[in-house]
Amino acid sequence: MTTVQAPRSGAAKSGVETFDSLDPATDEVVGTYPVHTAEDVEAAVARAREAARWWDSLGFEGRAERLRRWKGIVARRLSELCDVVSKETGKPTGDAQLEAVLAIEHIAWAAKHARKVLGRQRRSPGLLLSNQAATVEYQPLGVVGVIGPWNYPVFTPLGSISYALAAGNAVVFKPSEYTPGVGKWLVDAFAEAVPEQPVLQLVTGYGATGAALTKSGVDKIAFTGSTATGKKIMAAAAETLTPVVIEAGGKDPVLVDADADLDAAAEATVWGAFSNSGQTCVGVERVYVHERVYDEFVAKVVERAGTVRAGTGEGAHYGPMTMPAQLDVVRRHIADALARGGRALVGGADAVGDRYVEPTVLVDVPEDSLAVREETFGPTVTIAKVRDMDEAVAKANDSCYGLGSTVFAKRRGMELARRLRTGQTAINAPLSFAGIASLPFGGVGDSGFGRIHGPEGLREFARAKAIARQRFTAPLALTTFARTKKTEEMVTKLIRRLHGRS
């Protein structure tokens, strides 16, 4: 049996430590990259400090024009980028195209809306301080460190990078050691659009390089990855009071009500659970179905899942597991579910191979099993019968995670969506919230905190600056030691008149 390997370390002739990026389907070396040291990271951050000042000086329109250049390069060379993504992750080029297209949409939105969201805004000073002009604006943080994942190596990190850049920051980007080539491609494309200064820089390596970036004195860290690693990032950042935005794991549920479009719900479940080999933080891992339509829904899911194939080349719907260690997690979750009374209607114990995992549909799985409680991050899904949607909401919310969710219902869709303890919910369509650039994206609980995308994503990478400017001398002088008793009595009367009534 062939063993799937992790990225390999080595040493270049110059003595610099390097590592190989491997095609997870073949173990072929895709590229070789340096393992950047803490000194390398500190030097990149120092360069970014200078670049940030220049980038900020361009103003919103100057930055927007350059971001549009970058977007144009990515769009024109889309097939080239997709080829790099496919080689490093093993995903089909169609799936690579989907994430790249969505990322382009986010670059465009951030560039277009940064001025409106972050520019100077007037605020009411209130009656007591009516002599003041009050404004707030959002200023760049300075340098943002972005630590990206391997499962969506374009869409996910650009959700932070694009918004941080549009807000006026320089960025130092550390991609996953499994997808350094994708990171290099994106940074090189940006350098072509913005050759003047190193506004977006790349550092590559393993966890130690990411840890060095966290401790390097950047003004914020944006991390996407596991909850366990997110906690380590937070602990390291706390030493220097560096703020963080964490997008961690998920155990995302789908709710299917009695009046749902079952064909649409089944299709969304199969695609959400198995696309990208199930390696999706907002992928479908749990489904709760009203008892009146449970049997019909399960039959539709089983029928569709039976046509989905793992592999490479024509006819394959998804590729290998990108990170070999995840195979053991998927195997363990399936085994635990079956040992505790669950049944595999598709796939099962033999679904996990040495590179690929075939689609697996599990039913009758106890709610306290690993397959329901822990993030599987593989092409498996559990389906449970519930007596009503109140039970479905209760079970969906009974999780330490709270990233995404989906509801299929005609009458109660909005009500159910609002009751789910997740950062975002799609109604009657799979994962649509991720593609809408104006919507914020992020989680609660073990899924992290902070938001990327939308206005909230722009503000995540800026600091609010409040300014009060006196326009004329106040008739009631309160902030002075020359304040009189008469003034205090007048203020008392005024406040009682304004706020003392029931």
C-alpha cells in the first residue's frame, strides 16, 4: 500500500532549509520553497511597515485602482491559477475555479466599497454638546499577518487579504505548507499589479513560521485553521496584545422541514458533504430531517451519493484528501459510528483508502458519537430523524461549534435560520452566504470570532478614530473649574426635561 506523504523538508545548496510541496494524488513534487525563519519573518514585517505608509498615502481610490489591476490579472490568468490549486490540493479544476471566481468577487467588492464603509462619517453630537462637530473614520492598522489554510487556498485567505489591503494595510501572508505554490502565485500577481512597494509579501514554512509571524509585532493576525491551532495563535498573540480574528472549524448542520423541496435539499446535502472531499469548514456534516419526510429524503440522498466518485481525471467529482493525517480522523469517526449502532447506507468502514475516501452516508448515529460531536473534515454525513423543527434546532445548536448552517423550508425558513447558533445560515440553497461579498463571515464558540467579508470585514482591519471639533463656544460651560452653581442648576433642569419623563 502506498503511503501518502506530508510536505518534505530538505536543504538547498545555499544552506537554506527548504520543503517540497507534493501533489496529494501522486506524491509528485510540485515545487520547492524556503522554510522562513523568525529573522526572515521579522525582516518581512519591517519591509511591510515602510510599504504600509506608502500604501496608506495612496488613499481609497489609489488603492482601489491597484486592487482592480490585481483582480484583472487573476481573472485573465484564471486557468493558470486553477492548475496550481489543483496540483497542490488534488481538487478538480472546476472546484478550483469556483473558489477563485468567488475570491475575485471579494477583491472587487472590497476595492469598491472601502471608501463608503471606512471613510469619514458625521455623527450627532447630542444636545448638550451641540457646539461640537463629531466625526468618525477608520484608519489602517498598519501590518496584518494572514495565516491561510490548505483546503481553499485562494478563497479563504483572500477573504482577509483583500479586505486588509482595501482598508489600507500591508500584509504578510503565510500560506499552508501544503499550498505554498498557490500563495506564491497570488503574491507574485499582486507584485505585478503593484510593483512599487512590497505591500503583500509571502513567507513559507511550517508551524514555526506561522508562530514567528504571530510574535513578529504585526498589528493583527487573521488565522484560518483548526480550533486547537487557533487557541495557540491566540495564546501567542496575547503576549504582545496583538488582536486576532479566528476562523476555525465547524460541524455545520442542515435542517429539512416537512414542507421542504426534498430534491433541492438532497442535492445540497450531497454537494455540501462531499465536494472538496468534505474538506470544507462550512461543509455539511449533520442533517436533521422532519420525521414526515425522513424516509423520502434519505432515499434521495442515497441515490445521489451513489453516483458521486472520488478520484482523478474525467468522471471524478472530488480528489484525494489533501492532508494525509485526516484519513485517520475520518476512519475513526466512521468506525465509532458503526460500533455504536449507526448504519452506513453508502460507503462505510471500507470507504477510507490510502489517498481517497468514498462518500459515506450514516444514519441511526447516536448524538454523542464522534461523527456528530467532532469535526470530521471528510466526505461523510450523518442524517437523523426529528419529530419537529424545535428538536432539530435544539440538536443543531448542541455543539461547541457555530460556523455555518442551512435550512430547507418553505414556511418557516427565516424563523429557523435566526434560531440557529451560527455565524451565517443559507435558506433553500447550499452555502450561498460564502459567495455574497457584502455579507460578513465568521463563527461563534469553537468556530472562532471576528468577521471577514462585507463592511464588517473591512472594519475588522481598521481602527475607529473619533474626532470632536468645537464649532463655537458652548453656552453652558461644563468642562471648566469656572463652572457656576447656576450652570449646574440649568443642566439639572434640562436633563430632567429631556430624560426624566416616564
